[in-house]
Amino acid sequence: MGALAAHNHRRPVTALVCALLLSVVGLLSARHLSLNANLVGLLPDSFESVQAIHTLEERFGAQGWVVVVGEDADPAQLKRFADDLAPKLEALPGIRYVEITRPSSFFRGHALYFLSPEDLKEVERRIDARLTWERQHANPLFVSLDDAPAPSLDFSDLEKKYAGGAVTRLSSHPSDYYLDASARRVVVLAKPETSSADLAFSTKIVEEVRGVLKQQDLSKYGPGFHTEITGSFQKKMDQQAQITRDVAVSSTVATVLVLLYLFLHFRSALSVGLVLAPVGAGLAWTYGLVAMAYGQVNLLTAFLGAILGGLGVEHGIHLLGRYLALRGEGRSSEDATREAFTHTGGAALVSALVAALTFFVLGTSQLRAFREFGVIAGVGMLVLVLAYVVVLPAVLGLVARWGWTPRASSTETTEAPLGRVIIHRRGLLTAVSVLVVAGLLTQLPRLRFDYDISSLQDQRLDSFVLDRAVNQLIGYSQVPLVVLTNSRGEEAAVVQQLQARKQQRGADSTVDFVAALASLVPDRQQEKQAILEDIGELLKRVPEGQLTPQQREQLEELRVQVRAKPFTEADLPRSVRQQFEGRGGPGTGFVLVYPSADQSNGQAMRQLAKEVRGVKLPDGRAAVVAGEAMVQADIFDTVAHEAPYILLGSTLTVLLAMWITLGGLRTALLCLMPTVVSLFAVLGLMPLLHMEFNYLNILVIPVLIGTTVDAGVHLITRLASQSSDFVRVYSETGKAICGGLLTSAVGFGALLLADHPGLNSIGALANVGFGMNLLIMLVTFPALLLVLSERKRRHRAVSPRPRDAHLLEEGRGPHRPTPSH
């Protein structure tokens, strides 16, 4: 590295032209990058849940809705608004159909057809028994020989038997409209043609719906009437806009803070430019490679610019700081460049290799977001070191030719008072540090994992909040799971199995109800109609004068139900039929599974996936179950399964890499120790700070392993070469370590400004980790090194054979003198 840096110092124009050309190519490629915040995009296409989603989109079309909510009007005006809007939305080319009414009236009117003939006979028997009892007691000549109560007309046992079924759930609401009179709110559901994963289509269709609303005279529905849009499509757009905004704000703030710190660190605008020029070139090269390899960035890699920028600036602080110190000793610019890149640059290369290997371990994850983050971050770390070797020496050579020399204030190393304190209180500081870390370790059992999916999707966005209110108004989830089948027989088999599983699990079931078109048309209807006619004859003889108003209302509803005629699929309400129609129109092949649990609850979605997976078709094949809940469950399972292996792999990879590059296991363990100690201290500190792991911020742990180890490498490397002057080395290297960790923290700390809770938690946890590592690197680790060094000197002093001790220290073992010696 020293020779290459000296070469670029001597030929600055050639090096800078090459760097500039690569940067232009990288920027031209990167300008086509797009952001993909789709949840399905977090998993590779090889996962069954992802393949099922794609199959579902081809056969079934879009999941979810564009939901228009009208608010603040009386019920009559809300219904009028829904009736007026529906045909105008259906006229839009991207809308398949619009739903404004429930099938409640139809299913209530035909409710008795969904009872078994045996249960209908039981209803007839109970009514007949009660009528017989009433006639007997109405006869003045009748004398009862016992005090038996009147036969009960309580049908709650039958209601309980059929409760939870699709028909019961679909007919339970008293209003035929999706209307909440108390909240003064009505809902209009528009089903688009294409999935909400297609952001361009989502934006287009939502804007078209907004255009229709703008053309309406909303004032005719009341003075305070207004509309809002929510649903899957609006939520995807809002999430995308939020992340894009977070990227812009976080990156800008990170850049400003890094500039401010570098100016305070070096007190020179030129020095700031010397540090940032290689970082800018390295990021341009990295994102050019990202554009060629992936073509887009995901939820995590979108922020890698700020993160890599902070990590890259750390190399510049160490390299330029060492260069300025060497110039202060009287070295020439080229000699100082060669020396800085030979030693400090070598340490930077080791730390970059170690960090890159750690990121590459993260890149083995099946979770696409983690894998791409690991690969891009690992390549970016190496590219940044290359950019420093090419750009920084060339710029230094160029400004040296122009006669620039560092100011004396830039080359002087101010003695850090803390260095003297550490020398005099090394034992006390080591003991206190051990006690504090031991105390934090006692908090490890309180460490928790947050299974709320809000780390992946911000549930606080207005569209998410309104969507939950719409779900409550509708009474069930807008986005069910879909089981793909190919015949009525397969539909019936799937419905039967899922209902059996739901009944078996009881209150622990995560399935609300299961619906298929075939299951909404009961069998044996002719047989049931004959029984209903008999019940109708009994109801004619009921003495209405003795009934309460409520009982008379129930009697009239029952008379309507027994007069209902048998029906077929064609007689089902259009709003029901079209929910089971795929892109090709009417046909078979869909069973809808509505979850009872909140889909933001990760644990519940894992249980739901277990409950619905493994359903067998009549031929023995496993049915394909599709839906975002299945994708979420796979994401959660993948993170839970891979996390221990990634953490262990990261640690072992770092240790092995440092062992090879530093030339000794003891040195490698010493360099790794501050990272390991600070990591365990952070884990113990998290419960005290009320912080929890989630599906995104857990990647901070391997990142901390890879990015904080370089501080130990720099300190050990410098102490090994200048062990006679601890305070000078500590003052110079400690300043660089502090600056490097602070700029790294700024890169991650920018995520604290993100509105997205998952990204925010990454920034919070990373900064706690960098802060703890900084404290240990500046206090605990130097004190421990001095304690170990003092013990070594004492051991040498009491050793009877210094020569043997020297040989032991070199690892060759003691020799017995021989005559030849």
C-alpha cells in the first residue's frame, strides 16, 4: 500500500483522471437506481411464499383495495355518496369492480339453508313442542299434573354451532352498506387490476381515484363532508414516500455533521476536502456497481450511502492524521505518504478486510434485504480503501507541487490529559470497568425481541391508522390469505380441513373464517325447503298477541327466512361472486382465509402460517397458500433461524481474518477484545434503556463487530511500533479513534431522523454500540494494556534466565545451553 500510494503521489494527474472517469461512469449508472420497499422483495424468489404471491397475482389479480372513506355526514348522505361514486370508479380502466354493500340481507334471508336437515328438524320440534304447550295451557279445562316449565325456544346452542362460519360473519352486520353511523363514516372498496407491488401502477390508480373525487361536488353531502384514501395501494405509496424522504433527510444531515466534525477535527477546509474526496469517489464507484448488479436498492441498502460515508471518513481521519504528524516531524510529502499508508494504511486495510468479511457473512442470509446489505457494504468497504489509495496520495502530491505545507497547528499532537490519568490509575480503571461490565451482564436475561411488524412497516402513518379503522368497520381483514385450488371438490376439501383445524385450536386459532364460493351454496336445499315449509305452517299458528314487540320482530324475520327459495351460485349477490373471480372472470380456484389476528403481530402471523400450511388436496398434494402474511411469517422464521449463525460466523470470521493478517492469535484476540466487551455491554444496557431487538436492527450486531474492530487494530499497531511513548501514541491515535467512531456513528445516527420506526431503531442501537465502544477504547482497553504490560515487565524482572524469557516471548520455547553455544 505504501508503494502504491507513493506511486500515485508522484503521478497525481494520471491517478485523478482514472478516479474521475470511474466516478462519472458510476454516477451515470447509479442515476437509474430505484427504491423497492415492497415486503415481498425482502425474500428471494426461491421461497414458496414468494412464488405463491406471483402465482396469485397471475390468477387472482390484486390483493387489497383502494379504499375511499367518506366522513362527517348523516347516514342517508353517506349512502348517497357511495351510490354516486361507485359507477364512476368502476369506469376507470384500472379498476375491476367496486364494492359498496355487504351481502348481509341475502345471507340473513337464507340463513336456515345453512343448517343441516337434522338441525332444522330440531328447530321444528322445539317450535311444535312450545305451541302444543301454549295450546294446552290456554285451555281452561287443562290441568297440569306437574310444574314443568314451558319448552324452551332458546336456539343459542345451534347459533354457537354455526358461529364463526363464513355465512355468519358475512351476515352479522345490521347495515347493508359499509357504514358506521356513530363515526359518521362510509367505505367504498375499489379492486384494482394489478398488484400494489407495482408502484408505478399504484401511483397511477390512486391518482386517478383522487381525480374522480376532485370532480365531485362533495358539498352536496353536507358542510363538513370530506374524503380520505387508504388501503393496500395508498399504504405502499405512503411507505415509499416516507422512506424516500428519510433517505434524503438522513443523508443530508449526515453529510453536514461529518463536514462540521472534520472541520473541528482538522481546523482546515483543505483537510476536510482531502478526507471527503476519496469518500465521494468510493461511493460513486460503489453505487455504480450496485446499479449494475441489482438495479435497485431496498429498505436497508437505501441508507448505505450515509453509513459507508461515515465508515469511510474514519479511514481518512487515521490516514490524514498520520500524514500530518509525519510532516510535523520533518518528513517530505511523498515520504510521509508512503509511511502513513504503509503502517496506518495497512491497519486501515486490515480493518476494512475484516469489516468486509463480516458484511459478507451477513450476505449469506436468505433474507434479500440482509444479503444485499452485506454484499454492498462489504464491497463498499474495500472500494473505499482503494479510493483512498488512489485519490488521497494523488491529491496530496498535487497540492504539494503547488507549494502547500500543513500549518504547524495541524501537525502538532496535543497531549491528551486522559493519557496521564490512565497511566496513573490503570489498575483502578480496569477494576471499575470489569465491575460495570459484569453488572451489565446481569441484565442479559431481560433482553427481549419485538415481534411487532412495525419495524418493517410504519403503522403510525395516517393511511395505516385509517386502514385499521376501516378493518374494524368492515368487521374482518381486507387482505385475506388465498388458497389456490382447481375444482369445486378441492375447494370443499380445503374449507373442511381449515374449519376442522380452527375448531381443534379453539381460542388459539388465528383464523377468523374461511370462505369459498362453493361453501356459500349449501347442499340438500330441496330437502331443507320441505322442512322449512313445515316450520312455516307452524309459525302461522303462533299467537302473536302474547308476544313482546321484540319477539314479534324475531317471528317476522323467521317467517321471511322459511319462505326463502333454494339458490345457486348465480343467485349470490354480485359483491360476493366477484370476490372469487380471478382475472379470467368466473371460475374455480380460490378459498379465502381471513385472519383473526392483527397482521402487524409477527408472532400471530407465524402461528397463522403454521395453521394454514400443509392443507392437502384430494390427490394428496399440498395446497398453495398465498398472501403477505405468509411472506411475513417466512421473514420472521428466516431471521430467527439465521441470527445465531450469522453472529457466530461474524465473530469467528473477524478473529480468523485478524489472526492471519496480524500474524498472531494473541494480537488478534487483543484487537477483538474491545469489540466483544462493548458488544456484551450494549446487550446488557439495552434493557436498561428499554430497547428491544426487532427484525431490522438485529443486523446492527454483526455490523458493530465488523466496524469497531479497526480501532483496536490501529491502537495495537501503533503501540507495537512506539511502545516507549504511550501518552504520545494515545493522544494521536486516540484522537483518530474518537473521530473515526464519531463519524461512523454519524452515518448510522442519521437514521435517528428517519420517521420509519425500524430504521430509527437501527440508528439508535448502532449509536449506543459506537458510544460504548468509544468509552472502552479510550479508557478500559488502554488501561488493560498497561496492566498487562506491567505484569509482563514484572515477570521479566523475576525471571532467572532473561534469555529464555525472551525466547518464550518470541514463541520459540527455552533452550538449554550446549557446548556449541
